[in-house]
Amino acid sequence: MNRWIPISRDELEELVSAQLTECSPEHAQQFARLRVPFRAVSVIRDGVSESVFIVAQLEEMAIYYEDVEDGFNVSAVAPDGSIATPGFEQWTIADAIQHLLALPYDCVRRGPTSSLR
């Protein structure tokens, strides 16, 4: 049985770069505008604190890579910097950018307490 090993920052850089080459120019430009230095943050999975990387951020909302699900997700960032609303999507970076930018303005401004309409 193989032991699961979390993705490294370097591996994630390679993954993002590869996916950006497959994105539309618009998505690549949007990612460049939203990109942040990759940072590891806490996420609670099944009651256990683990780590994921935030790769882009718009106000309180972030795109992060969920290596257990092998995809990107969008979540509000909690005041302590952790992922507030973890997801289980297996989106590409283009999908995550599209979902982040499609969120209602009030959700992006207020974070996890807002409702998605």
C-alpha cells in the first residue's frame, strides 16, 4: 500500500504553470491579477487540521489547491487565515477562477457569512 504524500510547493508551481498553458488568455490574465505567493494554510477535514496551499485571492475569497481531491477550490478565508468553507471540487485552475469571479459581489465582500444566491 502506497503512503499518501502531500503536494509540495514546487510540484504545485509546476501544476499551476501546466494548467495555465491550457487556459484561455483571459483566465491566465485573471489568475496573474489574483495570484498570491503560494502559502500553506490550515483546513479542517473530517475534524482533523491539515494543510492546503492558497494560490490566488480576491478580498476574503481564495482559490486553494486541495491535493486530497486533486483539484482547486474556492473558499472564504477565516480571520485566522485558514480555509473557512472547504470544498471537495476537482476543478482546474480555470474552473476555479471562473467560479471565484462569478461569486456575487456581496459574498466576496463579506466572506463566509454571506449567502450564495
